[in-house]
Amino acid sequence: MSPDRFEAMGVDVLVGGATEAELEAIGLLFEKLERTFSRFRPDSELNRVNAAPAEFVAASQMFVRVLALALDAASRTDGLVDPTLGAAIEAAGYDRDFAHVTVDERPPAAGVPGSWRHVRVAGPLVFRYPGTKLDLNCVVKGLAVDAALQQLAGDGFVAAGGDVGVRGTAVVGLPGGGSLTLRDGGVATSGTTHRLWLRGGESQHHLIDPRTGRPSMSPWSEVTVAAGSCLEADVAAKAAFLLGDSGPDWLDERELPGRFRAGVREVANESWRRALEPEPAQAA
């Protein structure tokens, strides 16, 4: 049976193994997350929180839960995956839905480094410096895939852009060709292949280095990571991309398989090579 398809969060979402009711629940889940965390909907809760003039602002249970996950991701990656880069990505020119981002002769605005250590969650309250622009896309899509997968009663998969979650076993195609067999886990790709634009004659992309507040100068064009969940894979892929040449070893330290691409050149870390090795035959 062909997978079902709909559009959300600016990408095509594919769902395999869902009943009609499960597919409807998954569609509503993606819509709720997009309505809450979109940078491009004036009435989103994200924009309301970002516009609040006080140091603290009340937020919904969903918002504080997702922000807490984003802050945990920042902590686990030493700030590489940072939820406070909204101003930085706007400075690079990504200030509207990507379909409407056009060539701009003006140079990029000054970079805005990340400030995740200045953000706190306490019950329903979010504490941050006024003017901080949160951007929770660093975790929202991976979280959406994992949550959607939980709507399935049986085996199946959910794919959103470069993020895939699988219950059971499925063959997952890889960017640039090839595939892997994924069992009860997630795979995610972070890269600059599809979302590029020009600002002041300079190529820009959405993967911001929080240390500079500017688009990363990573040598990689794409990094793919497999993990126990889509969220874990997504966070790790972003961090490994931003780490540049240190990315493969960083993933190996965490026993996460990763494949790195720089144009036509491919580099697989040791964990990836081990994961793809055939299991030895059992003695009779």
C-alpha cells in the first residue's frame, strides 16, 4: 500500500501503516505543532512569547515542554543546538516562509550569537532576556515525527523532510543514494543542500553556528545520523554538522552512526561502518 502524504512545516510528510483515523490524528498533531511554533504565523505562541516585553512570560504546557527539550538538547551538545537563534536566522535573511525568500542585494545583518544559558523554564513560565528570539525548529520536527509514530497501533513509519521515524523495520533511502534498514528508531539529515539563498551576493543557509550567530562554515553539505528516536538523530545530526571535521569522532563517542557528505565525497564514522557490517553467520 502506498504511503499517505500531506504537507506541514514546509515539507512533505509521508505516513506508512496508518489507519484513516490515525492519519487524521497525525495531521492534527503536525498542525498543532506548526500553529504553536511557526516563526511565520503572526498569531503563533512562539511569536507571542518572543514579543513579550517582560523577562518572564506565561506559556502553554506544550510550549514549555518543547522548550525544555530544546534546552536539554543545548546542554547535551554544549550549546551547538541552540533554541535562541531566531534573530540570527532572520539576520541571514530567512525572515519569511522559505518559498518566499528571494535574492536580496542587501548584505546580511550582523550575526547574533546564541544565548541559551540565559533561558529558564519554571512551571508555566519562560524566563529570558526581553528581545531574545526563540526558534524551536531545532527540535520540533524530530519531536513531531516521534509523536506521530506513537499514534500508530502497529508497525509503520513517518517521514518529514529529512527526518524519518520507524516502528518495526523499514528500508530508508539516504540523500545522494543508498539506503539503510532501520529498526525501531529514527534517522535524520541536516544539511545545506536544499535551503540556500543569496544575501548581498553571499550564499546563506539555515544552519546557524551559535558561536558566531552566522551560517555555519562547516565543510559538510549533509550529515545523516541514525539513533533510537528521530529527535535524538535530528539533534545529533545538527551538532555533528556544526562541529565540522570533529563531527565523526563526536558521534563515535556517543556510539551514534553517522554519514557525512561534502559534495560527492562521503565519510562514514566507525559506528556507521559497524552498523552496516553483516552479522556473522551462526554456527550450526
